Amino acid sequence: MNQFCPTSSLEKTSSTDVAHCVYIAGTGRNGSTLLGMLLSSDPSVFFAGELTHIWKRGFQQNQLCSCGQPFLCCEFWRAVVKDCFGDDCDAKVAEAARIGEGISSFRNLPRLKVGAAFRADSVDRYCRTYSELLKSIARVSGCQTIVDSSKYPTDMGALIQGGVPLQVIHLIRDCRAVVYSWRTSKRRPEIHWKDEDMPRYGPVQTAIAWRAFNSLIENLCLSSSETYRVLRYEDLITDPTKHHEQLLQWIGVADPVRKPEIASKDHSVSGNPCRFKSGPLKVTGDDRWRKNLSRWERSIINVVCGAMQQRYGYGD
């Protein structure tokens, strides 16, 4: 494991032992990073990024935090790790990485579909570590609400099974836009030691994953209507102020900010490269798929997930 940089001067700002987790669920390229940054414009909310990847991409690979520093050199995360793990960091992180990788595997999608549980002992250990990590993030950031944009239904299912209290925002984006986004090239600035692009996937694989992920998330959460909320990405970008205020009220923020200002340079681990941009971010849509998606790709999407597209209101 990589070693931490010299000792941080960042101290804990809160003594809270309560951490409220808002989990953004859905498929990749659904706008979860944008939503997380939007929510964290309220001072009571901290956007942590995709925490499911913190073990490998943060601890093991030392990828960049969104502040621009390598994870192991970031003062914020160093303070979190010290608070959470103390001197027993390596062993606990290695165990969480091993269990987390197994939980997040796509091989577990059929398990969730038939309602099968994960191994209880592994899930319990993982969820205890995850819960302690949330509490440490809350103590160091001073925010009791932590946003995790990991998205994976397998990861979310394990957290639910392990008894971690979650409020789930099911963020849905038009499958046609998702297919187009996954086929486009996008650099990964967090890989700071070499040039590397994000992976690209074809329309069949993306459409199948879109249908499977969204269906599983629904099945896992529909019995918990008070802690589950569906939001379309297209509605979010049409009126971000309205949905920002509604979500903060639903989360339980006492006095939410009325006009969100999205500023970068936070401390999120893993996510869309937009988190590295300097200055305020504009909330705008991306309709390039309307001109650039081929008839063949549209046909694939219609065959694989046309009915679900219609149900979510994507009928145009």
C-alpha cells in the first residue's frame, strides 16, 4: 500500500457520531457526480464521490482527489483515515477492499434479482467499516449528511442487508443518452501518472446494464417509499434550483440554500471528470445523442429496454 504524505494540519471540526448517508443509485453516466456536487452546495452536505472505489482507487492506487492532490496526500482524507482507522489502517483497508470488490462484482446481479443475500459475516464487516468511514467523514467535514454516488445496486444491496441507514436517490437518465455517453472518449485526470481514458462500452452491453441496474434498484427500494426517491436527470437539469431545494427538504436539511452554486475543488473520490473543473459549473444538458446515435443503436435500445424507457417517460 502507498504511504501517506507528511502529517496533515487538518483537525476534526465536529465531534458527531451521527452520519446520515444519501446514496445516489443508477447506471454510469447518469449525472450522479453533478447531482452530488449540487447537493453539497449546501454547507450541511458533504459530497464524498463514489465511496465503493475508495479502497482500490484511493488507498491502493493513490488516484487524485477532486482537490487535485493524490488521495494519500490530501489533508482532508488523511484526517479522515486517521480518525477512522488509527494505526490499524492497512489491515482494515485491505479487508474492506477485498470484500468490497466481491460485493460490487457484476456476478452478483443475478443474486440480487432472485433476492438472495450476501454472506452475512462479510457484509457485516464491510458495513461496519463503511459506517465508521461515514462517521469520520462527518466529523472531519462538519457535515452530518454524506452523499455517496457509488450507484451500484450490488453495493447498495449489501449496505441495505447490513443495516446501514440510507436515503436512496434513484437517478435515471435516458438510455439513449447513456449509450452515447459510454461510447465517447473521456480522459481520466485522476490517473495522474499516465494518460488514460475512461472505458467505452457498446450499445448492447450498455442497454442491458441500464435495464438490469434500474430494475434491481427499484426492487430493492420500492418497499421503503419514505427513503427512496426517483429523479430523472433531464428534469434535474431543466430546473436544478427546484429539485435541489426539494431534495434537501426530503433529506431533512433544516434551512436549505435557495439558490445552489456549484463550485468544484471539493474532496470527492472517483466520479465524472467534471469534478476537477475550476470555478462554478453550469448545469446544462447534453443532447448530442439526438444527432449522433445511429438507427441501429436506437433499435438495440428499443428492443432491450423500450418498455422501461416508456415507463420512465422517454417516449420521444
